[in-house]
Amino acid sequence: MRELWRQAWTIAHKDLTLEFRSRTAIVSALVFTALVLTVFNFGRDPTAVSTLDLAPSILWVTFTFAAMLALNRAFQLELENQALEGLLISPLDRRSLYWGKLLANLAFVVVVEAVGLPLFVLFFNVAVGHVLLPLLAVIALATVGFVAVGTLFSAMVVRTRFAELLLPVVLFPFLLLPLTYAVQATARLLAGRPLSEVAGWLRLLAAYDIVFVAVASWLFPYTVEE
Amino acid sequence: MVALDDVSFSLTAGQTLAIFGPNGAGKTTLLKVLAGLIRPQAGSARVAGGRSAIGWIGHQSHLYGHLSVRENLLFWASLYGVPRAARGARATDVLARLSLTDRAEQPAWSLSRGLVQRAAIAKALIHDPQVLLLDEPFTGLDLAAAGELRSLLGALRGAGRVVVLATHNVDEGAELATDVAFQVRGRFVQYEPRGGRGPAEIADAYRRAVGETEGGRHA
């Protein structure tokens, strides 16, 4: 198990170093996040729908689409000079490859969310100070879930034509559950509802994470075989 | 379509098998089966020591463009389980053997085609593999670099490494080989020790073997 994590960290460290050097995907994701929040801020009619009704959905749509950039990029990196072939020839455990990609994708998405959340608070003028910790818990649990599934699908589609278009199409049906849970939990938190009303959604998110991280780890080796 | 058919051989330490065949003969497929990249539908392939023992040089370099040559080597050394304390010295040694020392800190994307191929060879040697699988390894190398690679492969053979070299160019691999195979349409049509034959004799035998197989197929 220790070797598995060592290899996973080697992969994650390499991916993050490459992203730090090129900065292509992270800059795109951050600009995208800022633009989407800006468009939603100015494109809505505050007299027709209240901010509190709309804000949770906007937050999660923004995070999901921004994360898609990270997920698309995860295995595209390995197509350069067919590095994926080298990884599969090496003694690298396939599960380490998955876990390494998952760690790097999580780091990427966390950066986007760390920038996106303050912008969201600023644009939509929602008070999150009193619910910050539970809100961060919702964001963390939902992020782990959809990045875990997204990393698996990213590997599945990377060798197909139009992988960038295909990934959202195959991935979004699997994101309906965690996004629904996350939106429901976020809406209740922003509305000032008691934490007991949110606990159930958090448990569902945690269950989704456990199931899909386990399933994705198990299936991943089959997705990268030639 | 059958990519490999009735291919059977075994090699021991110090042997170099040169597989010659035209394009589409299944040479790369055979190497991928040996490397564990493709699982054969029937039969089996086994490399002593498993994937850790294999060094691979193929059509692609497997290098990350935004990492320096040294960083690439350290990354692959880590994946192949080279102890952390030994990685730096190992990378320095391999870089020197491939005459890449002064390019070590350059990002891989900035290298010329020939230097990329040298870096790919360095990557294949970083974990001191017992078995080298080489798919057209001379592609992109100038005459001097190709000569250096031949010397290097000769030294590795002398050090007891097993080398399997696939190429369509008989002149490139004949001198290195202890064993020679001609592969046509997935089959070994000839497989025997090289003996005292030189490149010209092997080239003649290759042309005859390929001609007979292809001619027979078209007759």
C-alpha cells in the first residue's frame, strides 16, 4: 500500500509540476469561473427569482464546468509523446496511476473553488461566514465524488476522437446525484436552515464518494488496457 | 486478421535478437506483447523480472515536454523503483553515456529529433534494465549517434543484458545480433543464430525469405 501511494504521489507531483510550468488549464479554468459568475450576476433578474433560490445552482454549475477543464487535461498530458504507453510498460500499479491523477485533479479543482467561492460571495452577496465550515464540507465531499468519477471517464475517452466533447456527455449523467445533493445542501445552508437538515445530504455525498471512489479504482485498470 | 502467428523463442543473458521484417509484419505488436502492453489471445510471453526488468525504446519518446531531460529521467527512475538516494547519480551517469550532460536542464520540448531519441534511450536505461526492447531505435539518429548507440548496445550485451531489436533495416541491426529472425505477416519465417554472417549475407537471406513468403502468398 505504501508503494502504491508513493507512485501515486510521483504521478500527482509530475502532473502538478507540468501544470505549474504551462499554466494553460488553470488559467483557463479561473477565467472561465470568473466569467460564468459575472454572466450569471448580470444576466439574471433579481426581482423575478431570489438570489438564494438561484445561487446554489449557479455555484455548482460553475464548479462542475470548470472542473471539466481539469478532467479533460488529466490524460491529455499523457498523450504527449505517448507517455501513457511508457506508464503502462513501467511497473507502475494501474491503481497508483488513477490515484495520482485523482490527487492532481483534486488539487486543480480545489484551487479553482478557492478562487470561485469568494467571487461567488462577492457577486451574489450571500452571507456564508456563519455556515463556512459546513459549506466547505459540502464542497469537499461533492468535489471528491465528481472528480473521482470524472478521472475514470477521462481515462476512458482520452484515446477517442473528440475526447473533450465526449467527456461531458458520458460524465454528466453520473454527476446528477452528487450535484443534486450538493445543491440541496448548499441551498439549505445559505437559507440558514439548521445543520440537522443538511446532515442527510452530507451522508449521501459521503456514501457516493465511498462507492464511486472504490468502483473507479477497481475499474480503472481495465480502461487503460490496449 | 492475425497479427502474430506461431511465434516462439526464448533468450538468455547476453543474447541479442534482431527481428527484421517489412512494415506491417507485426514486429511492434510482438514487442508490445513482450512488454505486457498487449495480452495475446493465445499463448503467453514472459520476461524474467517482469515489467521492472524491461527498458523500452519505441517510436515515441515518452518524455514530458515541460520537464527538463534530467527531471524526466528522475520521474521514470522513481516509477521504476530506483532508490531515491541513487536516482541523481544514475541520471548523471546515463546522461553522460548518451552525451546529454550539457542538455540535462533543457526542457524536452526544446530538443531536436536526434536529441529526443537519445533522451528516450537514456530514459530506457535509467533503471539499468535486464531486458531491452527496441523498436526501430535508430530512427532520427545521425550517423555518429547511431554508431554510439551500436557501441552502447554492444556493451550492454557484453554486460549480460538481453536485447530484442525490431527493425525493417537490416544494415542497422545485423552487427549487434547474436540471433536473427525474419518476420513476415506475423510469422517468424526464419529464426536462427547469426553465426559468422555479416550484414550483406543477412540482407540477402532476408530478401530471399521475404520474397519467397510474399511471392508464395501472391502465387
